[in-house]
Amino acid sequence: MMRRWLRLLLAAAAAAKRTVNMAGVVEVDAWMHHRAPPPRRWDATDPAALDAKWTKLSSGFYKEVHRATLGGDDVVVKRRKLYKADRKRAGGAALRGEALYHEREVRGEVLYLEYLRGLPGVPRLRGAWLDANGTRVTYAVDLAGSSLGDGDGDVGHRSRPSKAYAAWARRDPLACAAALLRCFESFAERGGFFLDDFAVKQFTVDERKDEIWLVDGPKALAGPIRDFFVRRGLPALPASTGPCSKKEPCPATLNEHACHARRPPKTQNILSVRPVAKNRFRRCEAGSAGAPEARGNCFPNGTCAPVGAHTHAFDVGAKVWALPAIATFASKKHAAAAGAVAALAAKMRAPEPGDRPTFAAAVAELEAARPRPPPG
């Protein structure tokens, strides 16, 4: 186990040297929207690069997901569903409405994967291609382990951590917790992205590779990547720091993330990439809580408390399936390590954002909790 922890430290040191890849984003955007050549680093730039047999994994509201093989590696292939507008496109009609919006979402996911290429918790983008009309992007990523769990995290759909997640937490809770934190450090702290549909089912785990991945693209919230998304007309979350009052409360995140104790006011806006007609009230499952700023916290000076990576720090400490679950799973066999994870979770759910550790600092705290071998 000590040898494994040293391997984790080396991997963390290597990841710390990696940075975001804005040049790659510009290159891929030029390919998607201006017919520039695809990046040479991609292994797949047309469907012929994959084996012919695809297995459908899921078909959601707007996206279909398949499993395939690329050069002997298992990959996941994603694209949006076809709309009537796609069939009309052959006659010159442009994409509009739902088809256009969801196509922009998929293209945003491709740019997210390229922007954070090589960082922990971000699946490796193997390539992408456009259909003959140029209106639908399909992309392939490495198959990233198995599901971390299931459920939406509300009273009617409780979180159910997977056997693989529970087994790793029981065997090596510090490594498991560090992997979860590094994933959030990558997309939230370094990347400026925010996961508003926050649930255990959005993640996968592979204990053999010491990694937890986010497999659904988060929303651009801050930094240069959000500015780029806005300029290109891609879905991005609005700024959450505007003026507020009792009559005009601050925007809140989706109910299942914010964990409102009671129904929010009908006048409250929702922090979303597009207008939400009705933010369905779903009470969070027992043991989970939402950050104060996620519920729309108005400062005394009449400005809204922003959400960001510090909000996800609270989430990881306060959502029952995250650090609290790891501490619970490990409590019998690794009491000291479980205590360290539980203590860190308590710090991360501090009411004041400034009192919460960053994800980088949280990982360092877990590293310090690891027993060191005796000298000599």
C-alpha cells in the first residue's frame, strides 16, 4: 500500500505541471466551425477508425452513448440524437431550437475535454468527427472505469455508491478521497467549470488506475474558457454576482444541488445556461446539504455571493455520497484514515467560503495524513 501511495504522489506531481490547453481549444474550434484540419494528436477523425460493432449504453433526453473499440482500446462514443431539422438540413435548412442548443452542448463538451486534456479525472479525448452536413459532432473518449454509483441524491432517488467505490474506500480511503478531490481540482479549480446536476452517477471509478473521472461535461462558469464559450455562442453559466434584494433574490443552483430546506420563492432565478421554466422542488436525501451561496445568498451590501470551486468544496464535504461515504466505508478497518477524511469533510463544509480549503490544499492534507515508513 505504501508503494501505491508513492505512485500516487508521483502522479500528482506530474499532474501539477500540466496546465489548461487553450491552444487546443482554439484548434478544435477552428476544426468544428471553420473546417480546419483536425488535430494530429487525435486517433479518430472519422467513424472508420473504430470497429464497426457499437453497443448502445444509453439514450437520454438529447444524447446517445455507445461503447466501441479503437485500436484495441475500449472507448465511449457520444453524440446528440437526430432531430427532424437534421433531415431537413439536406435541403439547406439550418439547425434551430432544441437541435441547435443540444448540438452546442455536445461541442462544448468536446472543448472541455480538450481544454483539460491530461488532467486527473478528465477522460482522454481520442478524437471526433462531423457528419456529412457538418451539423452533428460525434466524439470518442477512453472508457473510464465503472460507475461510482447511481441515484439523483434526492429523497425519492437516493445515492447508491457502487461496489467498486465502496471496496476502494474500505481498502484505501486516503487514496480514494484524494482521487475524488483531484477530479474536482481539475474541472472546478483549474478549469473554471461547474457541475450543476451534481450526482454520484456523473462519475466513474477505476481503482486499478487510482482515478475517479467526471464523465458528463460540466458548465463553463469562470475564467478564459467561459469567455471563449460566450464569444462562440456555446452554453455557459451566467455571472452570479449581480445586485439583489428581498424582492429580487440571488439566482440559486438547481434544487437537487442547492438542497433548499423549504420551497424557494417563486421569484427566484435559477443559475442555468438557459431559462428554466420550473425548478422542480426535490428535497435532498438525508445527510446531504447545500452550500449557502448555492441557495442564492444576498450579501448585506446588496450583491450576490458567487458560486464556484469553493461551492464544490462544500459539496464534496456535505453530499452524503462523497467524502462522508468514504469515511463511513473505512471506519471499521482504517479508523485513523477514516477520521482524517471525516475531519477534512468538516472543514470543506464550512459556512464561509473563505474558510474552506482549496482542493489542492485538501489533497495535501490527505497526503500528510498518510503514515510514513520508518527511516532506514
